[in-house]
Amino acid sequence: MNSTLPTRNPRTGVIDHPMPVADAAEVATVAARLRAAQPAWAARPAADRLAVLAAFADALLAGQPALVEVLSHDTGRRHESALEVLGVVGTIRRWLDDAPALLADEPQRRSRTPHILIEQHRRPYGVAGVISPWNFPLLLSLIDAIPALVAGCAVLIKPSEATPRFVPVLRDVVATVPGLAEVLALVTGAGSTGEALVRNVDVLCFTGSVKTGRRVALLAAEAFVPAHLELGGKDPAIVCDDADLQRAARALAWGSMGSAGQSCMSIERCYVQRRVHDAFVERLAAEVRALQPNWPDIAQGQIGPIIAAVQVPTVRRHLEEALAQGATAVTGGRVVERGGGLWCEPTVLTGTTQAMAVVAEESFAAILPVMPFDDDEHAIALANDSDFGLSACVFSRDLDRARAIAARLQAGAVSINDAALTAMVYDAAKQSFKRSGLGGSRMGTASLQRFYRQQAFLINDGTPSPWWYGKATPTDN
Ligand code: NAD
């Protein structure tokens, strides 16, 4: 019999949910069932597959109240949970718009080599594996699953062990869509279930920490499957002296404190040109002070609890070390307990340095250290002084200046005159730089290419090839 793992409720701190753990045998069984069903799924006309996904979008909307309820228990927040469901529906609908053109047969064409016709075909991988983190449990479980299904793969998902409550509800939603459960399945468990998944899939999409991503990349290499890794970040913001400071402050308050900073695209470092540093900090602090915890009423306020207990020691260490080493908390500065849950107070820090853990390591919390820079060269050097390279943002009224800075930032997406736009802009391709990831773009239509291999038919429709060295024609013998 399979075991269970206890799951903690982030609002109450109470262990209130036993999560079933799929062992290696169960993962292999589910993967084998999906692999058996996949060829028929891939053989269906693209329009049929898209019709199933359209029905899935409708089913998610119909199931939204139940999903939001259970995601609220998983993450301790309601507003973001509602947005998660709508985000997935939007993702499906975007693929429904884009897929017909992307999946259309390519016309046969002549090669530059004489007498050869080329036919290009897409061959989807059998089972695409998805391993997801706890910060957006539903969205990050489905963001790669949707294009994989569009391409003709079956999909096996393993969500985070910190947020598994939504899984049975999502399975119920999937079951209402004819034909979907055959090719879309979820298993629950922790690292060992994830490892079993890697060993049983044909292509992998992993979202999580750099540490686990490294381990997963090694496992995928052993299993000889391609792995697309979306990992951690420490996104910098650069605020130039000609920026609209109020606009920057508002955008960065959202970009750093939204989802209580528990977002891979959160702004976690802010560099402000020295001349406007103090004026900017004043405006930013005013915006951040207005943010309230979503407690005791989950429907009120903007800041949810720290979702995963494993993150709490990191958040505390970053704050305590920074303050002990001379930083000032202009707002917040502590992790506080409310009703058994733990909240990071929305925190703006000044007096931080590149050497402090709160600037060098991913905090994944509502913390924004703000530091001055002298000129653009200095700002670029500070922003690039990081192991991470997920996203970044630049604020300047001079778009040419902003572009020149952006071009030199080692980051996959650079928002200009706004923050963390990858949270809502899904149709621009971007890849991770440095340790923030490996593999193809998750965003944009290019992301579909991760789920199939190109097969070429090379048809000789003219004279035989000149492969018979030393002989005039192959029929000479
Ligand atoms: P994590 O790496 O601890 O876990 C991620 C997933 O990996 C979980 O489902 C976990 O069970 C699984 N896992 C753990 N060990 C495994 C193993 N040995 N083999 C296979 N799977 C294993 O990450 P987390 O704490 O859940 O999530 C937070 C991290 O995710 C942060 O670093 C954040 O920046 C990152 N993240 C990145 C993106 C992005 O798009 N780049 C998006 C969201 C979150």
C-alpha cells in the first residue's frame, strides 16, 4: 500500500492533509498507461485535440469555485488562486488561437540538392513529464502541459508536496472532459516520486530551485531525455535618474511584493541612481506600507503567508543577517506569526551590499533591498553580479537609454518602464540566462517546439544519387 506525507496548512500551521505518495511502481504504471494512449491522441486531427482542450478550458471555469477553494488552502491566499485558474484558461485559449497555424502541414519543398524533395514532419514525444513548485501550484502544473497536449504528447504531472490539495479537484475536472484523462494524469509525492517520473518520461519540464534542477538535469541525462529547466531568480530593477519615480515605485512595489514575493519573476534587488535614491525610497516605502496581510480575512489585504515551511529559515536568515550587518528596514523587517501561519512583513531595505545573502541569494519573499548606483555602467555591473539570470527591469524616460542598458543585462526578459511583466505577458519567447534555467523557451509560440522532434522525408524524385564513387551510374555494374 502506498504511504502518505503530512501537509501543513500555510494559514494555520496545522498539519491537516495527508498526501498520498506515488511510489516508483505506481509512477511507472501511470506512465505506461499514458504512453499506450499517446499514439491515438497524436493521430487525432489537430482540430480534435484542440476541441478537447477547449472543453478543458470550459471545465476549468465551471470548476473554478472548487479549485479556488482548495488552492486557497494550499497557498493561504484567495485572490491569486482565482487568478491562477483564469491564467490557465487564458493559456488554453491562447493556444487554441495560435495552434492551427503552428500545426499546419509545411508545404513540400525542393532541396538545394538536385532531385530531392523535402517533407518536414513533427513527431511528438510520447509522455511529457512536468514537475512543478508550490508558488503557483495549478498554473505551473499546466503551463507546459497545455502545449505538450497541443503537440500530441501525453502528460504526467507531479506537483509540489507542499501544495497537493488541488490535485484531486483537478483530476475531477479532467475527468469531466471526454478523452482528456487518457492523456493527462497527475501523481503526488515528493522528491522520490519526482525522480521516478524523470525515469519514466520522454521529455521533461521542470520548474523549481536551482539545487533540485541540477539533480533533475543529471537524472534526465542518465535517462537520456531532454530536460527544460525553469529555475530560481534574483531579478534586478534599475531605476535611472530620468525615470518617472512614482510610476517606478508603484510598479516595483507590485513587482517585489505581489504574491508576497513568492514568484520566480519577483524583483529581489533594486538599484537606483544616487541622485534620486532617497526620493525613490520614500515613494516606494509609501506604496509598500499600504499593503496589508490577508489575515484574519483571506478576502482582504494583499499579502499572503509564506506558503512552504521550508522557505521560512531562509527568509529569516536573510532579514536577520542583513539587519545585523548594518541594513535598515525602511518598512517591515520581520517574519511574524498570525494564527499559526507565518507572514513576511513587506520589507524595503536600504544600506544593503552585494555581499549580503539578501542580495546574493534568492529570498522568495516580500523583501526588496534598494541600493544606489552612480552611472549606467555601474548599474549594469551590479545587476549582472549574480548567479541568476531570469528577468530584469529598467526604468528611464529615455527609451534608447533603457534599451542600451537592457541589451547588456544577462536576463531572459527585460521589462522596460514596468516590473515583472512575464507574470502577464506570455507571448514573447525568452530563455533563462546563467543558473536560472536551461532549454527552450516556455513563453511564446516557440515553446511548442520543446514537445516534438523534427523528422524529414528526403525524397529523390529524379536521377539516382551520385553515391556510387568511381562509377558513372549505379547501374554500371
Ligand atoms: P524545489 O526545487 O524544492 O521543488 C520543485 C519540485 O521538484 C517539487 O515538485 C519537488 O517535489 C520536486 N523534487 C524535489 N526533489 C526532486 C528530485 N530529486 N527529483 C525530481 N523532483 C524533485 O522548488 P520549490 O521550493 O518547490 O519552488 C521554489 C523554486 O522554484 C524557487 O527557486 C523559484 O524561483 C522556482 N520557480 C521558478 C520558476 C520559473 O519559471 N523559472 C517559476 C516558479 C518557481
